[in-house]
Amino acid sequence: MKFVANVDFNGGQLRPLDQTDVDTIVKIYQKQTLAGQSTTASTEHAERMITLSVQMAATQRGLMWAMEVDGQMLGMLSLYDWQPTSLKTLMRLDVLPEITQVHQVEALRAGIDYLVKKYHLRNFSFHCLPMGDEAMISIVEQVGFIQQARLRDYRRISQTEFSDILVFNKIIESVSETGHKGESE
Amino acid sequence: MNWNLNTEHYYVRFAHEEDIPNIYALLGSNEVVKNHPKNPMVVEAQAMDEARRMVMQFEAKEAAFWLVEEKSTGKVVARLSLQKFNWVSASAQFRVDVFSDYKTQSVLSELIYAVATLAYEDLSLHRIEWFLLESDHCLVDLAKAFGFNHDGQLMNFLEFEGSWIDYQVFSLLKTDDVWQQAVINQGLPES
């Protein structure tokens, strides 16, 4: 059974992760972005992530898409803390330097449109670091996300250090707000 | 580690079997729960279920709940909790259910100081969050008076009776000057 759909966007597509993505996933996760993450991701971690991407989608806890442009995987668009009852989710964008901002914006828009239509999600959020996430902040703002909070020392970045987190939200008040591109199974 | 706290005027203690009527009286009161927001309990069996959940969440290290017993009267006047313990980011969410007569700065300064001291000193937490409704002017004003920082809002956090609820997020860090001053003063501002 297929739990993650293919979703087209202008210039590329979102698709499920598969075993051929291992090397790209390792490349994407070379910088430390999460507490507890080792500085370099390994093949074993990437394989585990692919397995997890299916499990989390099957249980509607999350979802991971590969972002593909010209047949090449250049990033990932993911959902965490997916709460079907509250119709909300926390999103995450991890990309290689080769992908353009335009493609990221298009991919994010298409992903949200799909999630609104398919799962009726209406509350999307991003957590960004105040320093170092400027590119991502620019992208989410172009898609209509608005900063609603700055959570002080919310994320641990070392044994003794913490970083603030900027919370961006996009609330979909009605389905007509989206411009759904359609999915291809 | 002793989870039961003893302040000047209150026993801040874990619940026991005899507390079911106390929990029911507290959480069956609309004035207590309306700002969470939540509907009041309507039968005592709900209090029994709530007591079980309190124990289960504590055993799972997800939360800790205290009932506040007034020393002079023996009356249970509030329930305090630290919920959603995040042991990686060293944070927890504070919550208070309190009868309106006790929803005052002098009472809550005593209670919050006791719980925050345990959180920072015994549990090594770094951040205490307090989610409040904007319409709960009393607690919003008290949070500010105690030195909690308004971090912003979490939009459409949950749905209650057909409406989407926004939470205002307040935080108090162990490293905040206001907390360090509270440690020196042995208490939060009382007025």
C-alpha cells in the first residue's frame, strides 16, 4: 500500500523516499540541525529514515517527501507532529545548495495544497533558528507563513547551550485559499 | 527526592485516594476550568479517571501534578502541574487550576516559586512555559508580574466548542534575571 503520494509542482515533484535516495539523504544531513544529532549522518541513519518515512505516514504521525527537480533529488519536505484531530502539523525543509529558492517555494506550496485537500490540514508551522535559517525564513514567508512567536531557549544545541526558536504559522481558513496542482499516484 | 512541597501557607502535595472529591470539586467548577478551556466535570467518576491519568503520566515521567491544600482550613484550593516534560530541551509546561478566591498574586507567587524551585533545582529544567488564553486577564497579568516573558502566540492550537483557540506563550528561564533575583529573595514578587 502506498502511503506517500507523488505531488507535482512547477519544475519538479514531491515523491516518496526510496532506497536510491540514501546517498542524497546523507549529503543533506551533513550539518547538525537537531539536538542529539551527530555532526555527520551515516548510511545506516538514512536507511532507517526511509523505513521510518513509511511508518510515520501509515500512522499519520508524519510524512517525508523527496523533492525532485529534473529527475534529481535535491531536498526533503517533511511533516512532524502531525495531529489529525487538531488538523495541524509542524513542517521541515532540508535541501542541498543546488536547489533554487523558486523550486523550494513551489514545492512547499504544492505540498501544503495537497495536505489541505487530502487530509484537511489547516494549521501549518515551521520552527526556524534566528541565526542561520535566513534562507528558509525567506521561503516560508513567500508562501504566506507569519512569525507568531520567538520561543526563548526552546532548543538545546549543546549540553549547556540553548537557542531561541522562531515559530511561523500559516492558517488555511478555507480550501479555496489553495491552488491545488493535483497528485499523480 | 521529595516531590511533596511545603510552603508557608500550603501543602503542595501529590493526590491520594481520598482526594477524588477534592479533584471533582475543583475541576467541576466552571470558574476554574473555563480558561483552559475545558468543560467542567459533571460526575465524580471523571475525577477518578483524572486521578488515574495523573498517576500514569507521572510514572511515565511525562508530567507531575500537585494538589494545594491550605494549611489553615485543610481545603484543597488548587491543582498545579508541570506537563509535557521534555528532557532533551529541559523544559516543561506549567499549568494551574485554582479557585478564583485564590487566584491572587500573593497565593500564586508562593506556589509557583515552590514548583519552579523544584523544576530548576531538582529536575534540572531550564525553561518553564505557561500557555494562557488572552482572555484570562488575571493570569496574564500575574505571569507578567512574576517576570514571565511573553514569547508570542501559538495560533489555532486546539478546537473547543467549534472555535479555534490561540494560546499566548509565556516563559521563565532558569537563567532569567528575574528568577535569579527570586532565588536571592526566596520568592517571586508578591505585590
